[in-house]
Amino acid sequence: MKFKMRQSSGVTILDISGKLMGGADADHFRDMIHCLIEDGETKVIVNLADVKWVNSTGVGILITGYTTLRKNKGDLKLLNVSNKIRSVLYVTKLNLIFECYDNENEAVNSFS
């Protein structure tokens, strides 16, 4: 899994590509979230456009990021969630937790 970080209107967008499956990637994602919080960046969008698969550990990575940000008065939202990943969120009822967007501008503006 690869990460690319960028900013848009005061919101951090994490573009992820590959498979979201845990391992060392989980540690890297957690560390990125903590660094963002330390820098005062608590509005985060995870762009899943180039993620083809998420396993249970990958879902756990997203949940950990979400709860860490929420505890620090922030939020994590999802962008470009594929139908496959959306079905995983639905089955696990996480679709009730995560705000999902198909349009980046809408996702960024949702923090206003």
C-alpha cells in the first residue's frame, strides 16, 4: 500500500493505493494520523479510489484513524469508496459511522 498526502482548503487528503490489509502499513497509517494531530491537522479525508481490496485488518486501520481523530476533536471521512468496499462497510454497519463521498469537493466542503 502506498500513501500520498495533500492539502485542500485546510483539509488533509490521504490518497491510498494498493491493498489495505494491515501489517507495517497499519503502523505507518497510525503514525501519519498522530503526526497530523500533532501538527493541528484534524480534518482528514481518506481517498480510496486506488484501493482494490480491504480486509478486516484494513477496516480496523480506518476505524483506528477515525476514533483517534474523533478523540482529538477531528474527523475522518472516506472518498471514492468502491462498491466492493462499500459492501464491507454495509455488512459491518460501519456505513453508519463513516461519511462516504464520491466527489472530492463535497467531501472537503462537508468540514465547513
